[in-house]
Amino acid sequence: MPASLTALAYLVAAVLFILALRGLSHPETSRRGNQMGMAGMAIALLATLAHAGMSGSGYLLIVLGILIGGSAGTFIARRIQMTALPQLVAAFHSLVGLAAVFVAAAALNAPGAFGIGTPGNIHLQSLIEMSIGLAIGAITFSGSVIAFAKLQALMRGAPITFRMQHPLNAALGALLVVLIVTFVATGSQVVFWLIAILSIALGFLLIIPIGGADMPVVVSMLNSYSGWAACGIGFTIQNLALIITGALVGASGAILSYIMCKGMNRSIINVLLGGFGSESGAAATGGGPAIDRTVKSGAPEDAAFIMKNASKVIVVPGYGMAVAQAQHALREMADTLKKEGVEIKYAIHPVAGRMPGHMNVLLAEANVPYDEVFELEEINHEFSTADVVYVIGANDVTNPAAKTDPKSPIYGMPILEVDKARTVLFVKRSMASGYAGVENELFFRPNTMMLFGDAKKVTEAIVKALA
């Protein structure tokens, strides 16, 4: 295929990728966004293969790789539980980072095949691009492995810290810069692999001090890293589609990380340096106003009676709903209440669950109408007009300590102001704190009724009582 046609195909693919991102920004258009992204990737792959000019055996190996990877992806996608999506995304990010490392290694060993020079005489700009893509890819790989292990409970989710951790990270970062400069000056294979090893170690060290409460930001941040790794390698091998795709993923991931940080009252600089979240495991110091420690609990039948006599109910889903797979029972409860003339709305906090959009995906799986789902900024002013708020498995994102206790680790984090409702029904297994390790003041508010038990079983019992 002529270079001009390849460039045109890449341009079409890029437009489809942009439209895909636009479609994925809203649940109602997300399916179409996915389809556009798939079409764009298919065009980019076909254009690359048509332009490559390889031998028959080369094409055979690529087709074989696509079949193996496609089969594995299809198998995983069909078997994965919705609650496991965060760790699946983290695992896929690790593969993107590892691919960047392998492509950089291939370009170093066969520069002529990529048009970036000859062995021992690679173009200066290619060495710069190669080293940056290698470093970001290796950091993405190891960081994503740690994120996957924490989300999958293969290692403890609490922050892992040790003395002189930040100075060590700073020293390794400085050493990495020195190695990159050395590699650019010499093109040494030894230095190349030293960069890879050091970056892998740095990826581990950047993610281990981050606690489970901050995993939504971690997933978003690693998404951005994987995009920039692909972009850097795209410059190295002079592939326009890879450059555009990587830049889109990197930029969108960075913007989403900023939104997540804002939603959790975190500093984006601390996120990038890997030090944020290390204090999130600390318990609240009790610096807020004194509150009555009396807890009022009730039965599903009590909750059913209260909601049946309400005119407006706002549902606040959280990770507890995801773990219990309660989204279908929740929709059945909402449908039953709507038949009784009750207005139903859903309130989503930007960091509810373990990845951005986690709750939206689960509600969409249960066919919850899109026009009933609202983000924090859209719904917060309505809690004061709600008769009932049904909190199902959400904890830190509803904790009034974020507004009342300056010494709390979550102080300043925007929350769903459910405490302003007439009645709060809080579904939870126990009085245990959330991922942030902070006791929820909402449990002790006079307008809160605790419904202890599995989120799905409690909701199903409410549905039965409503019948």
C-alpha cells in the first residue's frame, strides 16, 4: 500500500478513535463508542499490515498472534465478572506497558526494519523517544501488576510504606534520568536493559504505598501512562496511528486522573510521584464535633414501609453493591417503588467503586434507565428534598467527616450529602470503616437507619416486603 493511502487510513482511524472517546463519555452512547473504537483499530491494523511489506512467514506469525490474543481476550471478556473489571483493566494496562518494552527492544536490535538507522548508529531523536517509551512502559507494567494484585486481594490493599521511601524514589528517578542520558549518548544495550530494570523497580515502589481507597485514581493514572508509553514507541517506529492513539489515551487518562483527584481531594502532583494515599489508612483522629454514638438499626420490612410511603428516593450505590452483585435486585426494587408512584434517582460519586465509571457500568448491566443516573454535581442539591436515601455499599463517599473533621484523612473530599435527606437507609454488613479507614459519622446520625447484611439479600428482602 502506498504511504499516502496508509496515512489516509491512519487519519480515518484517528477520527474514529476520537469519536469513540466522545461516545464513551456517556452510558447512552458508550456502545456506539466501543464500536467506533473497534472499527478504527481494525482499519489501523489492516493499513499497517498492507504497508509493512513483509514476507509470507511474517504475516503468518502476525495472524497467529492476533488469533491467539483475540481468542484469549474473548474468553476472558465472556467469563469476567462485572466486579472484577477494575483488576482486568489493570492487567490489560500491564500488557500495554510490556508491549512498549518489547517494541523498544525490537527497534534497538533491528533499527533498519523501522527506518531509524543502522545497528550502532541509531538516529539521536529515535534514541530519545525509545528510552522515554521504554521507561514509561516498564513503569506502567510493574505498577499495573501491583494494582492488579491489590485489587485481586493477592496482596494486602493497605498502603505499604517504609522509612526513606520518598527519598529512595527520588534517587531512583534521578538515576533513571542519568541512565536515559547515557543511553542517548551511547546507544548501549546494557544501559537499555538497566533502564528497563530500574523502571520496573520504580513502578513497584510508586504503587505499593497507595491504599485500596485510592485505586480509582491508580487505574486512571496507569491508563494515562500506558497511552504515553504507546505514544513514545510510536515516535520511535514512526507509526502515525500509534502516536495518535497513544496521545489520545494518555491525554484522556490524564484528564480523568485530574477529575478523580479533584473528586478525592488529592494532589495530582502527589499522584504522579506515587506518594499519595499513604496516609489514607489512618483512622480519623476525632477532631470533629462530638456526636452521639447511638446506632439505630432496622429490618428490611421497616425500610420497605418507609420507602413505600416516600415520594422521592435517591439510591447511592457503592462497592458493596458490586461485591454482592445487588444491581439487579436494586433495579427490581426501584421498579416496584415506581409502580407505587415513588420518584427514583441514582447518585454516583466519581470515585465510587474501584475504577472510574464502575457504578455506571453495573447499573447499565441491570438496565437502569440512563436518565435516572446523576453525577455528584448534578444531584447533590436534591438530597435535601429527598424523603429517603438508600445507600447500598457506599461508605467513604457519604462520610460527613469530609466536611466536619479537619483532622480526618478524607477532609475536603467532595461527598454525596446524603445526611441532608429526611431518612437515610444504610445497607452494610457491619460497622467497619471503608477503604480510607475512617469511621463514618453518618452511622450515628439520628436520621440514619442501618440495615445490616449482604446488600443483595437485604434488597431482595425489601422487594419481597414491598410486594
